[in-house]
Amino acid sequence: MAVKIGVISLGCAKNRMDTELMLAQLKEDYVFVQDIAQADIMLINTCAFTDEAKEESINTILEAEQQKKFGNVKGIVVTGCLPQRFREELSETLPRVDAFLGTAAYKDIAEAIEEVVQGGHFTKYADATIDETYHERVVTTVAPTAYVRIAEGCDNCCSYCVIPSIRGSYQSRKPQAILDEIRSLTKDGFSEIILIAQDTTNYGNDLEEDINLAKLMDEAAQIDGVKWLRILYSYPNGVTDELLDVMMRHDTIVKYIDIPVQHLDNEVLKPMNRRNTRESTCEVVRKIREAAADFVIRSTVIVGFPGETRDNVVHLYSTMKKLQFDRMGVFTYSQEENTPAAAMPDQIDEEEKEFRKDAVLNVQSSISLDLNQKRVGKVYEVLVEGKDDHTGAYYGRSYAEAPDVDGKIFIETEQELEVGNYYNVKITKAYSYDCAGELEQ
């Protein structure tokens, strides 16, 4: 009887891709199950970016340990950011875990699982150098959406961030490997391709080839079968005229850009060790809006950074009102061990951080509602992703919404719609983050 593996992938889309690479190596020899209670082996790919992410990862492992103690689970394999970051501590604090693999050790997952099935233990923290030979994936997103990672690691060294210590320095993948992967995905029916990295706009700076993000997207946009080409995680100062020109040139590149600004007050941005300033951010937003009136801009900000004052927060949301971001994620600062920001004076208590987060979210909610109301009466091509069990309405996304992080468009119809297909939908109602509409015949 085949060994059954329960797989849980936590964290961001980049983590999801590591999980997909591991699944590809295991699919021939093992059976995957969704129910932990049915699993012989639990494979947990963890995140350790913030306190909240660490807590979720540890709680998931503890739940698996309970299943190992009282249920059917016989082995636990923990991979990714948590063991990479806390390799010394975890073996003592999580004694029932049978294998630990770091972020770059996904290519050793088959060996690790085999060892655990035999009752042994396995530990591996591989070199972080990108290995293009490991590219086969079991895509876990709902078709026709698929992520493609164009680089690994980060060189930005923001003072609050642990990513460089976990993922290493920035390494671009070879353009041909990326384009080949996109061609393979489109042949399998994936038409929304989402390019990701810790900083997509830094792509190609470390390669000898004459390549950058703009040139890569120019080629990717022309691949047969690509309908929506989307980029995420773009550093504001990396949004060049060349990049915007390429995005405007191709109908297959969606007019959507994700530029995490992290703050809009220079007194906070400087100790964050960010390259962007309030002024440079305002300028890049102006250029994007000038390129196309319907360009959708998503961003993220962090409140509660050490030394941040309420006046800084007021400056933040007054500038948000000026810039009118279509989408905004708001996070509270997390004091992460061994980062420069963790040792800074004037740390802010959690209650005050939450107060500031709520204040900024309220401002963004009003902005988003106003912008969504302007969509009423307009027709959008919507990718249907599912059907809501409670209301019976189908839901999906237009070019203006990225998966998992943005709102939905709910479709009021008596017709049977096909999940994974695109339909023209006229927006009839607007809310702060979601919209509703009807099929345009």
C-alpha cells in the first residue's frame, strides 16, 4: 500500500512554488491526502517572516505532533523558512519532527521522505545557489493561474526584514529557463502567468546577459497561450520608463502593478533602510497613472516601526489620500531577531500598533470604495474561480485583482458558469474591497 503524505504549505507564493517543486519529486511514489488524520507522513513547508507567520508554522507542527502521538501520522517533515532560520533551536523544541530541510533543500525531499518512512531522521541545509535543473512542478493553483519565480533571495537589506538571512543574496534565473517554463505552462492550459521574486524589478542585474524585467516581460508577453501576464513584488524605484513602455505595448500584460512602498514618511523610510522616499514614490505613481488611467496600483505599508510617531502615521495616510492606491495591504511591524530594527530604541507596543493599523485601514477602505464605485457600469473580463456556497454566486477576478491578496467580483446569474473560463461582467454594485456584477450578453 502506497505511503500517504499530507502536505501543508504556509506563507507566500514563493513558498508555494517550493512546495510544488517538492510535490513533483514525490508524485510517482506517494499518494497525497488533504486530511491530516489520513496521512502517514506530514510535510509542512513553513514561513518565518513575522511573529504571526512563525506562530502559525509552529502551531501547525504541534498539531501534526499530536497526530503523531495519538493518531495515524508516523513521520513529520518540516521544510522552508522556519528551520532555515532557527535550525539550532527547532530540534530541541520540536522533538517529534523527523526531518528538517532548509529553503534550498527542496531538491532533497525524496531522500528525506524515504529516510523518514524507514524510521530514520534527516537534516539538510543546502547551498542557496539556484539550480535550474529542478524545475518540474505540480501546480497547486487553480487553473488557469500559475506563478513563475524569476529570482531567489534579496539584496535590499531593509532593516526590519529577515529574508536575506533566510533566502540569501539575489539570484536571477536564466531568462531562457523562465521562458521555457512559461511555454510549458501555457501548453498545459495555464493562461494567467504571475511573475514573482522578492524584488522583481531587480531581475537580471546579476546576470551577464543583456536582460532585465522589461526585456523578460517583452518576450514572455509574446508566448502563445499567455492571456494575462502579471508581476508582483516590484520595488517602487525599479519601475522604469522602459518597463512601463513594455507593459503598455502588450495587451497580454495586465495593467496592474504591485509596488510595496512600506511607508510614505521619510523619517520612517530612512531607518527602514528603504531606497524609496515619499517624493520618489509620488513620482513613480504619477508616471504609472500617466501611462494609463486604468492602471491598477497595489501597495503595502508597515505601521508601528521603531520611532514612528502618530504624526508620521498622519503623514502616511494624508499621502495615501493623494496617491489613491487601488489596493493596499497594511501590516504592523514585527520585531524580528537579528535584524537592525530589532535593536532600535523606541519600540512601539502592540496595542498602539493595532490602533495605527486600524486608522490606516480605515483611510484605505474609503479610498478603495470610492475607486470601486467608479467601476459601476463598466464591463470587465472576469476569470471565474469558484462558486460561493452561502450565496450561490460565482466569483472571480478581473485584471484589476491579483489572487489571494485582492477582492473578488461576484457574479449574479442563473447560468451555469465554467470555473477557469473568462466572462464579460458588468459591475452593478461596489463595496470597499469587492464588487458585484452581471453577465454582459
